Amino acid sequence: MTLKRSTPGTMRPGWVQVALAGEVTLGPVGAGDLFGGAAAQARGADAAVLPLPVVSRAVPRVAQLRLADGIDLASVQVRFELIGDNAKRGVLSAADDPNAEIGVAFEPLPLQPLGREGGALLVDAGAIVYLDFSRAGAAGRYSGQLTVTVTGL
């Protein structure tokens, strides 16, 4: 189904408006997140062989939806897709080294109704974000472009 857009005040039956939360910034990831207690115990060459885990962060509001009257909230599904600045799908890429990547997967959270406004139901769409640091390469700022797809309208 094609996502239909409307402007404020023109919500027609079956239409939805999507507003992204702006820049989604995940909290810093430290040695404790990556290695747990093993970080304090590993030294020198031993530290280089520790496997990097997948770290998760809950983001309750990635986008906010305005659903027109008549849309069944139970049928609405939201999918998130990330493309790194290096044009690869499912990654965040480093600004300084496009080969350095953090794998990213999304698990959508249940949609959270916030209330009604002007004949529309406001809903928060969030996700648990899973970050795989096995190809990160170095510390630094990683970024990408997020696409939000709404189906079931």
C-alpha cells in the first residue's frame, strides 16, 4: 500500500502523517556494554580476542504517527530500515572510515497510542535497536539515514 500524506487539517479517511523524532541519538556505548566484567580482567593480547557482543538500546519514539479516523490500529505495522552514509543497508558507517561499520537491526515495539488530536489518533512508533560492533574498527561517530515504512492502512 502506498503511504498517503496530508497536510494538517486535511486528514482524510485512510490517511496517515508520519513525523520523525528528528535525529535519533543512542547513548554512548562503553567498555562495560561491550565486555561486561571481562573488560576489567582482560589485559594486553588477551583483550584482542574477546568477542564483541550485540548491544541493544530501546528507543520508544523513533516516529510519531497521526492516523485518520477509520484506521484500525491493530492492522498498522511500522518497519525501520537504515542505510549507512557509505550507502550500505543495515549499517551505521564511520565518518572517517567508510569501511568501519556497526551492523544495525530493529525490533519494532508495540505502537503506543497517545490520544486524539483534531480527528486523528496520535501514536508513537519505537524500536529496540540492536548494534553489532564486530566490524566497527574504531571509536567515533557513526551515522546513516533512517527510513520508516508504515503498512496495513
